[in-house]
Amino acid sequence: MITGATKLLGVIGHPVEHSLSPIMHNAAIAHLGVNYVYLPFPIEANGLATAIAGFEAIGLQGFNITIPHKQAIMPMLTEVSEAALAVGAVNTVWRTETGWNGCNTDVAGFLAPLTSMPRDWSQTIVLVLGNGGAARAVVAGCSQLGFAAIWVVGRNQTKLQAFQQSWLASPLQPKLTVHPWGALPDLLPQAGLVVNTTPIGMYPHTDASPLSPALIAKMPTAAIAYDLIYTPNPSQFLRQAAAQGSTPIDGLEMLVQQGAAALEIWLKQPAPVEVMRRSLRRQLGLDP
Ligand code: NAP
């Protein structure tokens, strides 16, 4: 029940209507019985500073950030975590006595399904498809896990070079090289983990895949196929990779785990991860 003492949390972005975060966080809030509510705030790119001043005035406790504000928010924060600085983006902000602090829980979210596998990644090459915002969290995460090499494949040479350059000053110093899309036939047979960070295959284009059947056939059968896409679930890429023996990981767990990490920062108590996972699976029609 919302009362006069209810504390506010939320997500800012544009568009934000499609966000599943309100469902997941309000399910957790109800389960914990804490007096909070989590709201979507549609804020256009040029409205960010005004929105933050408003949040200050109304005493908002914390918020998530999605496109287009993940980078733009950074100069407005008092402190930014090292991981968020390395990624170059913030997805979680919380109020402190001295101002707003920010971090990036996408890295921990991405890593959660991999760290639950008892594996030494130091002999494994990870191949990352795409070089956008999510690829940055993936590179930061893979660098933390100590992969033998991180190969990032993209379609735009200028953006690929800029992506590589952007890591030069990072404390993470990822073992990163960038490659054109046309190099995939040579790269795929050597990859132990293939991560799709492009939106290819995302609803409503559910028959699309970033890799053609001929390219998927080049993946080692023991490779892990990880798609950040969570709708459809599984994606065409994961369906095809699993059909030839790969272990599939979908993007739902990353979504759950980045949300759980954010909630723990705001509430300073353990997040009910299973409740959050179940609320999303039900919303996506994966469970009754
Ligand atoms: P983004 O910043 O727009 O990056 C998308 C990347 O995909 C860019 O490098 C883009 O290349 C590339 N790309 C797009 N269409 C392509 C195509 N037809 N062929 C080759 N490359 C293509 O988006 P993002 O924020 O990184 O998000 C990417 C995906 O990850 C989305 O599906 C999003 O839903 C998902 N995601 C999931 C989670 C989760 O929690 N599971 C979290 C974050 C993101 P150009 O740069 O050349 O355009």
C-alpha cells in the first residue's frame, strides 16, 4: 500500500514504457514488505538535468538508468564506481548525504551465469558480437574473469577502432582486439564463449540471428552461446547453437541479477532474487 511515508525508486530512460524493471522491483518490494515503490520516468535526453534536480527535491532514494542517459548522467554524480568508470556508463544511482553516487550493475549481472559455472576461463577465448553499450559491460566482465583473449566483432570499422581506443586508459586493461564481421569464419572455431550483444533476433524480429547457420556450424560444439536478448527466450541464435550442442545462456538472468544488485544497494538488504526472476518469467509468458 502506498502511504505518506512511501519512499520512491525508479528507472529513467526514453523510451521506458517497455522496461521490465518496475515489475521485477515492485515484486521484490511487495515480497520484502518494505514501504517503497518503483516507478518508470520517461525523460528525454535534454531533460536529464531538470529531472535530477526534481529527484533531489522530492527525495527520490535511487534509480536505474537506461538509454539515452547512461553516459550523460556521469558528470552529475558525486562519486562513480571504478567498474562504471571502466565501462563508461552508469546504470544504478543512489542518494547519499553528499550527493548522488553511481555504479554499473550490468557487469555483475552479465557475470552471474558464468561465475556459477565452476570453470577456469584463462584458456578460453571469448568472442563478442557487437560493440555498443552492452558490449562494454561484457568486455569489463570478461576482463575480470581473466579470459585468454577478448575478440570484439563489429560491422563498422570506425566504431570498432573507437571502441578499442576507449579501453587504452582503463585500469582493467582487457586483452582486447577488434575484428570486422567478415573475420567470423576464422574466429568462431577458436571461441569457447560467443556473446551476442547486438539486438539481432530481438522481438519482433524473432527469426533473425546474428550468425547464419553456416557460421553457427563453425562454433565448437563445446562452446557456450550467451545472448543478452531476453525476449524471445530462447532467441533464434540460442536455439540454433543449442541444437548443435552448445550450452545456451539467455539474457534474463543478467536482467535479474543487475536488478538484484541495484536493489541491494538501495535497501541495504539481500534481494529476493527468486521472486524477481519469477515475476519476469511470468511477465514474459515463460511460466504460468
Ligand atoms: P547499442 O548500444 O545500440 O549497441 C548495439 C550494437 O549492435 C552496436 O554495436 C551495433 O552496431 C550492433 N548492431 C546492431 N544491428 C546490427 C546488425 N544488423 N549487424 C551487426 N551489428 C549490429 O545497444 P545495447 O544497449 O548495447 O543493447 C544491445 C542488446 O543487448 C539489446 O538487445 C539489449 O536488449 C540487450 N541488453 C540486455 C541486457 C540484459 O540485462 N539482458 C542489458 C543490456 C542490453 P553499430 O554500432 O555498427 O550500429
